Amino acid sequence: MKSEILHILRNQPGYVSGQELCRQFGVSRTAVWKAINQLKEEGYEIEAVTNKGYRIVACPDVISAEEVKSLLDTCWAGQEIAYYSLIDSTNNKAKKLAEEGAAHGTLVIADEQNGGRGRRGRSWETPPKSSIAMTLIVRPDLPPEKASMLTLVMGMAVASACRSLLDLPAGIKWPNDVVLDGKKICGILTEMSAEMDGIHYLVIGTGINVNMNEFPEQIRQTATSLSLEAGHPVNRAEVICRCMKYFEQYYETFMERQDLSALQEAYNGMLVNMDREVRVLEPGNTYSGISRGINDRGELLVEKEDHTVERVFAGEVSVRGIYGYV
């Protein structure tokens, strides 16, 4: 009931009477009063005026299930939420929940993560109350070899969320790093449970630097945060909800053709490597060329000096700018 009360207080101008809340939820005034007090204890500033009702004054930067649900505008993405104040890895928890039958669209959120992972086994730190660590469970009717394309879909969703919510020029460094001003704000790791002929589930883990003001020395030159780029603190729950909204939209478009053909132009429009010289680092093989965007399978097309075009698949390959990270 708390998330529904938050939604009503946010979206109805002026005061909302306690009697109206009782009527909507079919509960006593005491039950409403208890829910309001619980919200106050969690940091919400709610004004109560006799004969007028309740009015929300300010919201804390929390990413609880109630807070996220009160802001969510989706049909299925994030409609079921599992929230944890501290967890080792949202991907690990999401896989466990998926094995137990969690529904398509279930979202795992953690305020602090101490065992997060990135690509190729790298660690991804999520300090408390400053970042987003979330993992979305999806169950697509899709051949396993097409699953990796959904990682690119999530990258598009995060970049679009940053652009629309904060008016920041977020871009994508192929395949799915979201960057601002040439520095990384987001990493995405997708894991799969599948058989030869079908996918049981995918978990798409997304870590976003939101209100971090400093970084470890080893990544200081290549990492930034939304608050540093925007110049003010950013509401994490709003970022989560905007990401879910765009992911749901892009996912539905992707599933219509089961490839990226309908999203290719939009993705390439966000690609910071587009038409720029890049270095492709493969095990035992490094070469340079001009990035020509992705094809409908999400492979990066790199035109070499002899005008041949290589298709680069996002496995153990790294693509970087000639003079640095992008």
C-alpha cells in the first residue's frame, strides 16, 4: 500500500484526504496513518493538515521497492521488485530467483553491492546510497545465439534515460558501455541459462554511477557519474524507472524481428565510436580501422585500410579509440 500512497501523493495536486485514501484502499484511517508514519520514518517529508489531509513535501534518495513502484510507468519491466540494502551481486540473486520461477520482468535492486562483476571477471563496486546496481530477469522466446543483442538493448535504454531525464549527451561505446564526456558511467553484464533450442532466462545486470563524487585512482581517468556531469545530485529511483521504460520499449521492438534491424539506426546515432578510428584488440591480433556502426546482429563493422570490412563480435574483443578509452 505504501507505493500506491506515494504514487497518489505525487500525482494529485494539493492535499489528499485520509478519508479518500481509506476509500481507495478499503482500509481504516489507522492503517493509512501507520503507512504515512512508516514513509516518514524512511525519510519522506509528508505534511498532515487537519481537514485537508496529506501532502508530500520532499522525497529522500532511496531505491526501495515502494519508491520505485510509485514512479514506474511500464507494463511489465520492473513490476515485480526484489530490493536489498546489501547484497554480494544482483546478478547472483536474480539467477537464484529465476531458478525459483521469478516472472519475466522481475527487477532485483541493491543499495550496496560488494561482489559485483563486469565483463571478463572484472569487479564492479557499488558504494552505498550513491549508485545503482540492478538486474532485470527476462524470459525471451529466442534462440540462445541471439541473447547477446539484449545487452546492447539495455545500453540503449540507459543512454536514452540519461538523455531524456537529465538532458545529458550520453552515448554508447560499443558494445554497451554508456559514456559521458568520454568517461564511463555504466557497465552491463548479461548472463544466460539455456539449452540448445531455447533460453530459460537471461539476467541483465546494470551498474550506473549516479551520485559518486570520486573514484579509485585506477579508474579516475575513465569513469564519471551522472551527478558530476549534471552538476547536481540525481534521484536514483527516477533513473531506474526511466531505464525500465526505455528497455521495455526497445525490447518489444527487438522481439518483433528478433534482431536489431529496427533499432540499428537509433543505436548508431548513440555510438560514440561511429565513423571514428578504433583499435580492435583480439587475443593475439590487434588492428585499426574506421567504425561504421553495428549490423542487425549487433556486430561492430570496422573498415580496414584496404577497405575490407571486419565484423567484430563482442566476446573476448575490446574496441578502443586510438588515443584512449573511447
